[in-house]
Amino acid sequence: MKYELIGKNNILEPIETVLRNRGIEDIQSFFNISEKDTIHWSKLRNMDRAVDCLLGHVKKGSKVFVQTDSDPDGYTSAATLIDYLKKAYPTINLVWRLHEGKEHGIILKTIPDDADLVIIPDAGSNQFKEHKTLKEKGIDVIVLDHHDCDRDSEDAIVVNSQLSPEYHNKQFSGVGITYKFCKALDERLNLKMADNYLDLVAIGNIADSQDMRIPETRYYVDKGLKKIKNKLLKALYDKQTFSTKGIVNIKSTEFYINPLMNACIRVGTMEEKTQMMKALLGSDETIYYKRKDIYEPIEVNTARLLGNIKNRQGKLRDKGVELIEEKIEGKNLLQNKLLIVDVTNILDKNLTGLVANKLKDKYKRGTLLVRYNTEKEVVTGSIRGYDKGELKDLKLFLQKLKLFDFVEGHANAAGLQIKPEKLIEANEKINELLKDIETDTSLHDVDFIISSKQLKKQFIKDIHKHQDLWGHQLDEPLLAIKDVEVNRDEIYLNGKTTKTLKFESKGIEYIKFFSSESEWIALKDHGERLVLDVVGKCSVNEWNGETKSQIVIEDYAVTQVKKKQILF
């Protein structure tokens, strides 16, 4: 285990230190983000044209087709748009469609022949051929998007923050741009409905890993989470109360709400995905629950359904990991600096990213899972970077090789395409460039290095009380705590199925989730009294009216062994 200090080790101003470490210099402004930090919808290029186009079609009684994109941002974008339009125009002729898999954008053959207007929220900016084909058929296209795009379309009305020089927030997801479209409609129609969808705006931006340091994005996410209105979202937070401890913030949403929606989109049947979309749209349907022999609201039934799908996804993921691990061992793939595995005919395409996540954590290195696309005669796949290693931006590293057709997405979670004959060359070049980088180890960027003797309960509480701050690019603080001493027989392993390692030192509880009996035994086998360096996060556990300061262990190393200390 290795760790490095990010900035100044100022334990007297912990929150200020953490925020500066995340690149925030004007701390007072950050704590006072308000509506003044938002950008008017008119700064988005083509917004007026998009509104004019829609209103013209509504006036003519045209048929409107909305394509939902296949991720939580896509679903929240479509739900916001569809529900707004149906409330503003109860008789609107509108139909919507879900993708069967992880497709993005429009598929021409799935668009109804009698559609007059196609709206694509959270996708479609680059689909120039499709735009042209639809225009030639007399069908208008509106795109509400935030993804990178080189140029504007000549055959569609594209509203995209990346193509809008005056809209300086480039970290506002598809549902954010869709919300701005609804704000523009509010002004035109003299309505006040758009803000009813801020909870969906929050969910989509969190799910799409938008930068939570950006004032406008931060403002809308915080505002949306403070007032959850959507019936399905309410049901999901209710279902996850045990895990979230009733806390509704960015981290609880990221870990316990969005994964349920994502599981349904990735491995759910069309029937299950359709039910989730109907629930997001506020349907008043009831669904029969056989176990209790009752009819219950669709949102309650859907919340339970998504939990079941998540469990199903977990089993499929674990089976995929098992099969791939056999291949890793059989082909000795761990000799490479990055783990590159051909998963053709081994793994469901919809599970690629999830399995790559599991593998990069286990083997502590960047992972590329690829498959041969017979139709295009190329290799495609997903990458997941190990951000606790020395290579902090896997996407950029691969792009610089100039061997891939593309590597697109986030720094450590992206899609790729490469010609088959170039894959071996890429692997050889990767091994050469990374020959001096150590794999199978973690390098933690920590905000503080502090001795066990210095660490105070109040310091932990001061950091923990700011738990609502943390999100993408505003990572939760990490501490490196040196010289934590504990007797071997005071290290405990709790839990029947999921194991938790636990011990106490100087009145502070150290806890490691998802441990194992083998880890517990190996730790205790070091000797009678252990001295450890621990990297972890601050937490406070409340139980029966008592609060206990905790360090949630991310990693640790035994640095010394002593004789057992007995206190009388």
C-alpha cells in the first residue's frame, strides 16, 4: 500500500483543505451557490428554434416521437420531457420508445412511419446521416444533448451545451438540457412547471458523473435532492432507507438509487424497463403483488422489482467474472500491465462495464474487456481505469497511443473501438510505456497524514458532518492514519453473509466492509499486537442514541509487530 499527500496537511482547517485539494479556491462562493449561478436557457444555441418547431407541430396536431436513451440520464431526460408535454398539452399525440439493449440515439427503422417530429433527449448530436434521412422524409428532428460533438447538424435542430459558446457550463447532463428546454417552454407558455422535475435533473446528473464543483450543476442537484417529488424516486428512497440511513444526498443516490435504475436498463426485460418508465412518468396504475394477494401502486411494485433485477444482475456479473478469471489464468494475462481480455461469446454485452469494474478492483490495474464485432469487422469494448493506481486517466493514456479508432467517455470509464490487427501492437506498446509502473498495488491520494495519537474524534465528526458535499470530482476525503495499534484478539469479524472487519484503537472504531474470513485470519496471523497504517474515510455511527467516530477502511498495511499489550 502506498499513499501520497495531495496538498497541505492542514488538520486545523479540514474542510477548507479538502476543497482546495479538489481545485476550489473561492470557498466562500462555493458554500453560497444560489440561483444567481444558473445560466439562462437562451444561452443554449438553437433553443428558440427548437421551441418554435415543437409549438408549430403541437398547433398542427402532429405526431411526436420521443426516443429514450439507454442510461439513467436518458430515462430521466425522456421522463421530464414527456411528462411536461403531456401536462402542458393533455391531448398531444406523443409516443415514446425504449431501446432493447444499450443502444444510443435513434434507429431509423423503429421510428413510426407517421411521425412528424422526432425528439432525442440525451443523445443524437452526431447522427448526421439519420438527420438527413428524416429531413428528406419531411420529418423534423430536435436533439437535446450534452455529449461532445464536432459540429452542428444541417438537417436537425441540435440544442447541445458543447456546441453553445455562451453556455459555459459543459458539465450539465442530458436531463439538464431537457430541463432548460422545459424552462424555455415555461416562458413561452406562461407556465411554471419545469421546476417540478428538478429531482429528475438531480438523479440524471449524478448518474452521468457530472462535475459537482460546477456552480450551476451543483445548485440544481442540491435543490432537486431537497424535494423529491417523483413517485418512483420516493418509493426507491423508501425502499433503500436501511442502506441510506434515511439520508438523501449525492453519495447515497450514487450508491443506492441509480444502480437500481441502471440494472433495469442493462439486464431488465422490455416489460420490466417499460414498467420502470411508466412509474417514472407518474402512472396511476396498480399491479398485482402475488405474495400478499394485493394490488399496489406501480411505483411501489417497481421499487421492489428493481431490487430483484439488481440482485439478478449481481449473479450474472459474478458468473461473468468467474468465466473471465479462468481465461485470465489460462492465458497468463496478468503478465501484461493492463488487463486486456477478449470476452467474445463469454459475456453479455450489457454486463461489460460492470464486470470490468470488478476485475480492475481485484487485480488493481486498468482493464479492457473487448469483443469482436463481426458486422463491422472491428474490436469494441469497455475500459475501466484503476484510479487508485499510478495511471490516473486510462482514457487519455489510450488515446495518446493513436492506435484506437476511438476511446470515448470518462477518464476511467469509456468505450473503445480498434482494428483487430492493432490490438496486439497496442498491448505491446502499453507494456513498454508502463514497464516502470508497479501493478498489483494501490496508490492513494490522501488529504491528511496523521498519527493515531493525533487523530481526534471531533476531527472525524467535523469532516463527516459535511457528507452532503461529496460527489463526482469532489471525492470524499481520504486520511492516512499511521501507527494504529491493536491486539490480535481484539480484531473481530462480524456478519453471516457479508463480513465486516472491526477493531478499536484509542476510542476510534476502524471498520472494513466486504471483508472475509481469510483476510481476518491472515491479519491476525501477523503476531500478537499489530501496528498498522490505515487509509480510510471518516464516518459517525449512531446507535441507540450513542455516536461513535469511525474510520471506514479503504486499505491497510501491517508495518510492525509487537508483544501483546495487557491493560489492568
